[in-house]
Amino acid sequence: MFKDNDFLYIDYTAKIKDTNEIIDTTIEEEAKKANIFNSEKKYGPQLVILGEHRLVKGLEEALYNFNINEEKTIEVTPDKAYGERDPTKIKIVSLGELKRQGISPYPNMVIRLQDGSLATIKSVSGGRVIIDLNHPYAGKTILYQVKIVKQLQDDKEKISALLERWFGSNPKLNFEITDDKKNVNFNVNKDIFLLEDIQMRKFMLAKDIITFVLPESVVSYTEKYDKSVF
């Protein structure tokens, strides 16, 4: 049995119940067999912090009742997955409007609109495009084959996991935690000084550490510049 803020690593494969179509997986071999392999995606056990709500609601709720190395199939109904289908979310937009956004629509194409939402192209006729703003898996019951492969207990391990989340699998930051656990200091390597969105990443890393690991701590970053940097 687990509780809020527990750090878990899980492997899973998700498929549509009615069709057995695999729609997501952390396992590279399964992705290749299902023809959904993405070379830009990192496969392997995924970090989950219980209570963070990064997973669909039904799956996250089920994880609280797992044990380490336990594997189960979880059935998640639409109300706790991607929602029921809403017919009012079928819209008509002009072809020109989508073209101005750099989108050349065709039926069944999934697009991301300017507000960040996903939409599926239902039809293109003349200058009109019918789009479906429901999530592509709205109304679907999802089956998750899930295994919890690891739980992190040590604060340093948890911070390392968060560091990988925000800076990748080979982060150029070393860190120290003071004995009283009131301070966490990162030494920023010159190799990441110009990393895209570095300030946002530093902010989000600090936020996660304070929210999920050491709520009374102060997180700081030390950057050193000398002639070797330039």
C-alpha cells in the first residue's frame, strides 16, 4: 500500500478495451510491435509521484493499492480516463484559418490548436473543416497492464529522479544536501549555462523538491564563471 508523495517507477502498456489497440507503453519492444514506436521518446520505467495527478485519474488511484513488483491489469472507464464524448465539441472552422496556423488538414489527423488543446479532423470539404475537440480517446475504456518496479525511499534518490525529469538522463548538475536537510545546493556545470529554458527548468526542479521531498528546504544554484567558460 502506498500514500501521497511516494515516488514510484512503473512500467505499463495501455490499450483500448474494445479494440485491443495499444495506444501507449513504456516498453520499447511493445511499442515496436504495435507500430507506435517513437525514436524521440525515452522508453523504460516512468517516474510517478502519487498525488501529483500526472496520470489519468483511474490509473493513479489504483496504484495506491499495489505492492512492489506486483503486476495487474487495471480497467479505467471514461469518467476516470479521458472523459465522455461531448457532441457540443464538434466544431466547424474555415480551412483558411487552419492554413494560417501552418496546418494542412486531412481526415483523422490529430492537430494541436493555438490554445494547446488537441483536435481530430473529421472531414475537409471545400473551405470548411469539421473538427472534434474531444480527446482522441474520449468515451473509451482503457486497459492498463501495470507493474511497479521500484520505490524510492532516500531523499537523495528522489532529488536525482527529479533532476532527470527536468534536465534529462545525463544532467550536468551535482548537488549536496546539508545534514539538517534545510538546504539543497546545485553546482551548475558550464555545459548547461545556455540550455534552452534553463531558468524554467531550475524553477520547476526547485518547486518539485520543496513540494514532494523536503518542504522546509531552501534550493539554491551556484554558477561559476572563469576564462574556461568562454
